[in-house]
Amino acid sequence: MRKYYPAHWGILLIVLSTVLTAWFLWGAFFEFKQGTTSANLVGLWLLALIVGCALFTIRGYTITSDAILVHRLFWATRLPRAGLQSARFEPFRLRGNIRIGNGGFFSFSGWNYKPGLGFCRVFVTDHRRIVLLRYPNRLVAISPAAPEEFVHDLTVAGHLA
């Protein structure tokens, strides 16, 4: 079995990505306009930040027989199916947390901590479509466009507890 689910960009991610990209492009333009070596370096740094964050854009998720793949622009992060205990659709679950990583520049990715939930590895594009994957020693959050269908297909195709 191999089934692909696109990542749905929620309105928050669209707004944050658009605003941050425009802000950083404006800053780079302003720096380049000054023409000094240090200003040009700052402008290049701002452009590199946009490109660097864009590389981590989450495009979608694929369920395979032995893994869940999180597709980025040029690679996929592999989450093994072995040891996966449960998969649950839990919208809005990660609100009010402490975030380490990318907080809305083309994705919400990195690590999150929420009291009562603990640490969670996050590959999310829409907080309203979160699927929590529970492993023995970790939690992973993803956000496929069709979360209920994703959980169903993952459960049917696998042997979840």
C-alpha cells in the first residue's frame, strides 16, 4: 500500500508565510539599496533565510507499508510504522505550547512542549487538521489534508493498538 495525502495550508500559515516573506524581501531590498558591504551581507542573509525556510516546506505525507513519509521540497522525513501505537485526529491540540523550531515560515515544524502532552515532534501546516502519532517514547504531529481518512487508512493498512 502506498497512499499520498497533500498537506493543507491553514489560513494562519498562509498569512504568516506571506507576511514574513514580504517583510524579509523588503528588508533585503532596503539593505541592497544602501550599497555598503555590510548592508549587502545583511540583504543576502535575509534572502538566505527565506530560501532556507522554504526548503523545509511540508508538501504532503505518504503512508507506505513500513513508514509514513513527510515530504519536503527535495527530501522526505521517514517516520517508521514499527512501534506506532496509535494515530488520532486531534484538531487544535497544540495551541498554547512552547515551540522550538519553525513557527510559521512555510511550516510549523520542530519540537513543541505542552503541559499534559509533553514533547512532540511537529510537521504541521494546519493546526485544525492535526493527527497525533503515538510511539512508545515519542509523539509526532502531522496535518494531512484529510486527517480522518489518513487515520483510517493508517489503521486499516497497519496493526495499531
